[in-house]
Amino acid sequence: MDNYVSVIFCRNCKSRFVDAGEWTQDGKVVVQCRSCNAKEVLSNFTLGRGRISNAELQNARDTAAKKDRYER
């Protein structure tokens, strides 16, 4: 079974509960963290989705972000 996901993480509090719920008049997306209420306007990006396996999805769920570090 394949899973389709799009994920944005909050750099402020490391939450995975980030919503892209608003768009500005000039087409920029406003993302907001549901955990700490941080907001950011993004331009020059679009949201998409990726197909991942169940094993990859579980690995992502088990991986915690570390301050000032990211996986490549």
C-alpha cells in the first residue's frame, strides 16, 4: 500500500501540526503552526505530495527533528 503525504515542520517548536490554510492576494501561502501559533508567509514555493511506502512513513514518524540540524 502506498501513502501520499505532504509535511511541513515548524522550526520554532518542531511540531508537525502545520497548516497551509490561507493565501494572500498576491498568491503567497500563509502557514501556521497549530502548536505554537507561529505564522509565516511563503513565496516562490508550492505544496505537493510524495508517494512513500509504509516503512518510510513509519521511519518518518519515529524520527525527531534536532535543533539546527536536518537530514539530507
